Amino acid sequence: MGKVMNQELRELYQEVIIDHGRHPRNFKKLEDHSHSQEGYNPLCGDRLMLYLKVENDRVIDAAFEGVGCAISMASASLMTTQIKGKTLEEIQQLFQAFHCLVTTPEPPSSVQNCLGKLTVLGGVRDFPTRIKCATLAWHTMKVGLDRNTHEQAVSTES
């Protein structure tokens, strides 16, 4: 029974990653953004520019542009979709849950429950070199929100 479920999850994981990797949601420049931040993963060349529109401590719009592997593009696509409408506090909790999902061998079900579709990216924990691909957009978002302005690029190697 467990193996069948793992196979189904693996197929779902691949399907969602491929879909969002090929057809990323929110892939555009957000002209009226309040925050922007560049992110770069020198390990595999993923590079993105994240745009956020924040009003009253809530992200009301999010978008990104960039080039990279399917995992980094899918992660940015899923993340920008998930954070729209959320408060900065809720986004901080999402960040922590997502980080736990991709770095913890057996993340608690409470983590998986709050992430929704993002759980498909949990499969990267079995491929340590791909974790940075999945977390690039998230670290870029966190730094962008902390800094409040566009400064230097975030690198997964720093």
C-alpha cells in the first residue's frame, strides 16, 4: 500500500513541477510593486527577479521573472500564487513551514497541511543539490520583504 501511494505522490510531484515549470503562474514584471529583489543560484544558474506589492502588511500581488530549472520556476510560481492576500506574519509562517518541508527528513503533518500544493516540492529533500533550487524564490522573498528596497542579489551560496 505504501509503495503505491509513494508512486502516486511521485507522479503528482512530477506533474505539478512540470506544469508550473513550463507554464509558471505570475510570470511577469509587476509595474506597481513596492518591493523587488533579485535571487541567484550559482550552482545551477537559476536567476529570478521577484516583485511584491505590499499594502497594510499584506501582500496583495506577487510576480516574478527569471530563468532556471523546472524546480526553481515551479517553486516561484507556486509561492507567488500562495502568498497573494496573506499577511506578512502568515507569509513568515509559510516560509518556516516550507523550509521545514524541504529540509526535514519527515516533516510533521501540520507542516504539510498548511502548505497545500506546495507539498509537492517536498520531494526535493531526497535530492540535496536541488533544495536550493526549490528555496531560491523563498529566500529571495524573505530578504526582499526584510530589506524593503531593491539592493543586491540574494545568492544561495552566501
